[in-house]
Amino acid sequence: MMLRSLFQAYFTDHSIGFIAHSLVRGMNGPGLEGELWVCTHERGFSSPVVRPAIPTLPGNLLFKTDWGVKLGMAWTRRRYIQALQEGDLAYLWPNVPLSVFIEAKKKGAWIATDGINCHQAYSRAILKKEFSRLGLQPSKIITDEDILEERRKLELTDILFAPSPLVAESFEKEGFPAERILRTSYGWDPARLEGEGRALPPGDGLDVLFTGRIGVRKGAHLLFRIWEEAGIKGRLLLAGRFFDGIEKEFASFLDRPDVVVLGFIRDIGTVFRSAQVMAFPSLEEGSPLVTYEAMSQGLAMLVSPMGSGGVVRHEKEGLVLDPHDHEAWVRALRRLAEDRPWREAMGRAAKERAKEFTWEKVARRRREAVLQAMGRLEKKKVQDPGRRS
């Protein structure tokens, strides 16, 4: 079976593009051949599964202007639809507009998409409540139009990949049929974390890491207050860029001597090797890659249910706590600082569990699940030929 995936943006092998590439490349195998269509990509990049709609040199020039971006994306969609065949599985990422879903159906393709985050209606309710409580303005607003378009896409979707239990739950609550959800995960790439270097020399005490978008959605503001009250000996390491004006709101906290603002660091392995604990009280997620990566480096995990990604198990690889249970987080941080054997045992367990979530293993499991799901869909098609019209 042919899996043709569309990630219509300029492709770089990190963030969502990295996820798309890792999965499509890894899903190639017996019974399934995959390719990833993109506008164009960085110079020097090559992959046997990536299909750039525009050659690298003109593509990079085109993407220097807003009109060039629009033209490039439109051309990519056109080329992709031309390549799509009846019976293919069109694996469409969330940046793909509704029109492509409609055209894919017209061509007789099955459609799969990825729940990289929770359903937008579910997400908006969570974030609206939190921003209102804080009196801050979000850096991005989910509109009624966004939610309506997502619902229309879902009406045309045959398979939805849910990378965590909470993602699956959010789509079920919004009415997407549970039998069409494939519960899966994301993963991590050992090559991305190779090396022995550290971003910082060892500190005098416990080094606790928060990495990712430093903003309200990830619960950074909650962690700041938890750290302040816990009063433990150590450092809070912050790796990433600030969002939502949180750096102004918490300027005095960020000036503390036990808070280290590292900024964005591309070699993230050096950051993980500088800490013993990963603290991630995220309020809304899909299945955060930093969770898998931190586990792979042997960090004990202190996370919210969203931050766990469905991978961290309570009191095995770490602690999974309600992000708003302030006292529980304070107690947990203090115990992690005081009980080194307990902390290190969870770190070892995290490192062992992460071995089951390399992209190679995750993608292989996805391929098997897709082939089974497609078998069921084809059987239904025979029994009810009008279902997909």
C-alpha cells in the first residue's frame, strides 16, 4: 500500500517536520511504502522518502518572501494531489488546508491525520481558563474558525493517530469515533542526543530542567512558583524561548541566582546531561518529544498528565501530578532533592523504558497498526460501498 504524506511547509528536520519525517521514513516496510511531500528543504539535506515539490535552490529563494511562501505551498498542494492515487493512504498533517482533504476524497484516497495536540476546542477551554486566571494574553488564539475547520477535516478522516491517551480522549469527547483512533506514541532519535558534553558544569545541589516553549501552555508559570516555595538547594535550568510575556511577568524570579536561563540550545543533549530531574507541568500537549528525550538520558521525571505523554508512569519513571496541585509538586521537588537513591532509581527506569520508544520501534508499531486498520476499512468498504462517498 502507498502512504503519501503531505507536510506542505518549508521542511526542516526538527519540530513537527522532524516528527513527520521520522514516522514516514520508519513506516516504510513490508506492506507499506511511504513518501513525504514538502515544498522544499534546507540545502544539504537528503532523504529517500522526502519528495520536494520545488528544487532546493529555487525553493530557498522562493521562501524568502511572503508571496513566495504562498506560491510554493499552493504548487506543492497541486503536485501532491496529482501524485495521489485511488486507494492510497493520504497522511495529512495539521498545516494542510481543508481543500486538500476534499480533493483527496474525490480521488478515492483514504485519509489519515495526526493529533499532534489535543482537539482545538478542548485545548481552547483549558488555555482560556488559565490565561484568564493570570490576566495575560496568549501569543496564539484558537478561533471559532480554527475549530470549525478542524471538525470539517475530521469528518473526512478515516484514521486519526493519537500520540497519547489524553489526545485520544479529547477527540472522543468532541465526537470523533473511538474505533477510528489509533492509539500510538511519538519517539526519540538516539543520534540526536549523542555526545558527552554538558551545557553547564555540575552544580552544588539538584539541577532541575524545564525545556521547551517557556510559556503558559507548558505550565512554566506554575513551575516558577513551585520552585520558589520548595526552597531546595540546586538550580532550575530553563532551556527554550519565552512566550506570552511570561519573562516580564516573572522578571524578578528569573533574576534569582538559582535560576539559569539558557535560551534556545540546538544541541539539546548537552542540556539533558546537565540535569538530574525534568520538571514539566504542561497544561496542554500532544506527546512532548522532550519527555522521551529526557527519559532516554536517565532523568527522573516530574510531570503533569499532559507532560507525561502517556509514557511516564507514576512512581516508576517519575511522578505524574496534577499541574495545579501546588503542594504536591513542592513536596515532590523536596523529596527528589533529599532522596537520591529513589531519584536515581526512577532515572534508571526512565532510561530503560525510553528504549521502547525510539522512532524506529514506534514507526514499526504504527505500520502494523495502519495495515490492520486499513484491512478493517477495506472490509467495511466491501460491505457498505457508499460509506466513503
